Amino acid sequence: MSAGGAGGKPTEWRRTALAFVSAVESGALDVPLPGSGFTKERWAAFADLAADDLSLARLGEGHADAVAILAGSDTLDVEFPGVAALPVGPPGGYTERPGFSHGGVGVAACWYGGARAIARALLDAAAKRDVGPHALAHLGAVDLGLRTARAALGRAAAEIDSDPADLHGAGPLRALRVRALTEAVATDVMRRTGRALGAGPLSHDEAHSRAVADLTVYLRQHHAERDLARLGELVAEQGATW
């Protein structure tokens, strides 16, 4: 009997799909809207979900973002035979709306949660045995990185809640900064955890190896040098307070 057949163990994708349906029906994904005054709690929910199951978090974040869009617009099917169509917004209006930037930081919260889950293997190992000074140095660097990413997400959440309509136009630059920082931290967490612990967790800890694989793919939603170039462009235009 195949893994996904009747009476057999559900395949991984089916397990995740069932968990997602359960989360939606139970209200577990009923998180605050971005800019509602509780954006930090929204992203904390994403991070917690990603720390437990990154595949589920990807579905959950997308679902929550769609709910937010239905709330940052009314979506109706209407027919107007014989009426000339007029554009409802300029080219790029969808991606330039405030909610697009806000949602982009929500994805970074999932990256942070996934990195936190991966780092847990290093933290648990250091708590149980003498892992040596080099692994402890990696743990120290991981701690700094994760705390920095968490602080950046917290500050971004407060800024969004204070200006949900992005009247100050800070959304795109803020999203690029937080996403770039979180991507760099998450990548460094995976690298340092692997160097500190070797192949053991990847070979014998299914949850850890799956988290590493999923986060590696998920982080490619950050467009690397292209996003950094856009960030540099905005900094050159708007300046920076360093």
C-alpha cells in the first residue's frame, strides 16, 4: 500500500493540507489585520506557526494575506454589457498599495519563525552537552541575529500600526530593509547551525531537515541582489539616518 493510500500513513503534503484546513476551520488563522494596531501580534502568530511547521506557515500566511486584501478592498463579480471599461488605478497600483508592503514584512515574519525552529536544534544541543567553544560561538551569533530580526519586525509592526495607510510613504523602503535583514539572518542561522552540529540533525531529525529544506526554498521569495539594488535605489533617493 502506498504512503498516501487507504489505510496507509498520509503523505506529507496531505498531512499539511489537513492541518491547514483544521487551522482555518478552528479560527487559528484569524489573526489581526495589518495596520489594525496589533500588527506585532499578527506577525508573532506567523512566526510561531513557522517555528512549528514552515509548510503550514506558508499556506497560513497566504490565507491571512488574502483575508486582509478582502478586508487593504470589496471583491465582487459584476457584469456591465456594452459599457466601456476604465482603469481603476495606474500601472503598478496593486504592488504600490500600502498593503502590499505590509504583507511583504509578514512573509519575513515567517522566515524568522522558520530560522528560530532551525536554531532550536543548536540551542537544545548546547543545553544537553558540551558542544565546544566553536559551536557556542555559533550559538552566540545565532542569538544576536534572531534577536535583531525580532526587534526589526517589532519596530516595523509599530510603524505600520501608527500609519496603516502609509501616508508617509515609508512602506516600500521599510519592507525591503526588514526582508533583506531577515533573509540574511535566516541564511546565517542555517549556515551556523549546520557548521556547529554537522550532518547529524539533517540525517536523523526529520523535523529539522524538513525545516531546513522548506526555509531554503521559502527564502527565495527574497529576490537577492535585485531587492538589494532596489533598496539601494530608494536609499539614494530618500537618504538614510544612520
